[in-house]
Amino acid sequence: MAIKRKQGSANAENLKTRDVKARRIDEEDLANRLSELPVNVILHIISSLPMKEAVRTCLLSTRWKDLFTSISNIELDGVLRKRALRNRFMEFVDGFLSLRKDISVDRFRLCYGPGIDHRKINEWILYAVRHGVRELDLIFQSGTFETRHFTDLEFGVFTCKTVLTLRLFNVPSLVLTIPTHCCLPNLKGLHLTFLKFSDDESIRRLISSCNSLEELLVQSCELSNLNKLSVCHPTFKRLTVEINTPNLVFFDFGCVYCKETKLSLRNLNSLSEACTYIGFIAMSSNYCNDTDSVFDVMRALSCVQSFHLTGICSEIQAMLQRPSLIPEFPNLTFLKMEDFGPVDWRTPKKYPSCLQHHIKAIKIFALKRKDVEFQLVEYL
């Protein structure tokens, strides 16, 4: 029995050894096949890996050992709980950047949490700026990174001439003060998420400094320090605004001439007065003829007491043709509807009950004595 047991364990060891050798041969065969690929293809594959994995992969072959120094897409994730891991992370980044060749950076993404030295962060970001970064993502997941720390970045981040896309993301909200010398001449895409601006002038200065800006995203930002968010830019192609402000009492969304405009409104429970232009939906390629988007906006504003709705007559007409989707406005005491452009009134099939039971007075201005206008008056 003892002899059989020894033979069985020996066979198991032999099988395990064979499996290890087979895996080693397969890995070597795979490495040899990959090594036959052109260097630029290998570099492209390695650049798509997380930074540490990219460096480890380069160690698989003597031919690849220096490829990591040519990586142009740099992604650094420093959200680590243990101090030892954070220290190793900072040493790794310092070592990698010191060995990297003096070539441009296509994309630089930095995500970090508490415990990372803000002076190191400044050094890494300025490294990317000095190496002509084109796409810059900064994700601050730390309450320890204060406005005074960010001032060290002003001269680099907000005066970078090469950056095409800038994304700033912070949890919790970082109070952002934009320097007076801000200049981003080639920036085309600007994403602002979970930020808090110091005042109206700060965000106006940032947007106006981007002469080539085509896309703006303002999402979940703290706007309590702002009286008015004014966005005026001739090169805009895409505009996305997400508003979630429970203490907001007045909302005015004016005319937007932009190919793609998306407005998201949430948690406006304190809102009492609103003025909005619905024409931005019809002019947006993504929302053309989509009256559902109009109703989404109206539902978000349905708690107001005073409502001023403007738009081209055809846009308002399309909305009125679907009365069942128009939300109730239980607090409404004043409604003003204003349109411009060609008038084309078509009497809705369903008669709104509010005209019979709730409305006490209707005022009509600037009548031109056209037949369609008299049809509207007769309907009312």
C-alpha cells in the first residue's frame, strides 16, 4: 500500500511539473509571436494597459524592456487605502517619469485619493503640460486637496497651449478660482464635474479663454456662489448642462444657438419662477422634433408659481398637440407664452380643463390681426 501511495504522489508531481512546463512553453511561444509584431503595434497594445501592467509586460521580452519609456498614454490611479501602498505608488510614478523618453504625452489621466503628497501631484501634472499633453483628466477624490494647493497648477493647467480636452472632476467639491491670466487657445472640449466656482467671473473667465471651444459639459457642480451662469461662445457645437440645486428659486435658460444641446434638471423643489426657451431642442441635431425632451424640462419646472415659456410658434404648437403629456402645474399663478417666427395655429383636439376652471385672466400682446391670431383668440 505504501508503495502504491508513493507511486500515486510521484505521478501527481510529474503531472504538475508537466503542466508548469507546458504553461511556460505556451507563454514563451506567445511572447515569441508577439515579438514578431512591428514595434509600433506592440507599443500601441502596451499603451492600452494600466500603467503597472504595461511596465510588467515590457519585462517579458528583452526586446520590449525599454518600450515603456515611449508610452504616450499615461493613466495613474492613486486611490489607495494603505500608507505603504501610497508611498510605493509615488515612488513608482517618480521613477517611471524619470525614465520616460522626452516625447510628447497624448493623454494624461490622474486619479488620486487622500494621502498623496500634493507637491508630487503638481510635479506630475506639470510634467504632462511641459510635454505637450493633448488630453488631460484630473480626478481629485480627496478633501485634503484645497484651493491653495491648486494655485500651484494655475500656470500650467490654465495656460496650456497644447491641451485639446480638459476634464476636471472632484469629490467632495473643490472651490475653483480661475486665474486672470487663463488662456487655453486650442481647447475644444471642457468637462466640469462636481466643482464649485468661487464667483460668476471665475467661470466666465475660464470659458471665454477657450477660443476654440466646441463642447462644454457642466455636471453636478455646486453653483451656490454664482448669481448667473452665462455661456456665450461662437464655436460651440455641443452643450450639456445638468442642474441639481434644491435651493434654487429662480431659473432662466435663454436662447442657445448650438448644434447639440442637452439640459438635465433635477431636484428643483424650491423653484418658484422659471423662464425657458424651448427652441434649443429643435435646433439640436440630437433632439430635433423630440417633444419628449420638452416635456422632461417642463416636468422638472412644474412646481413653479410663475412660468415664462418662449419659442418658435411651431415648437409650442408641437407641444400643445400632445396635451396628455403636459404636466400639471399645481402652484402656477402666472403663465406667459411668447413666440416668434412664422405663425401657424392649429386648434388642439382636446380642450384643456384649466381654461374652464382655473385661468382667471388672459392677456394677448402684439396682435397683427391675422386670421390665425383670431382663431387662437376664439379658442381661448
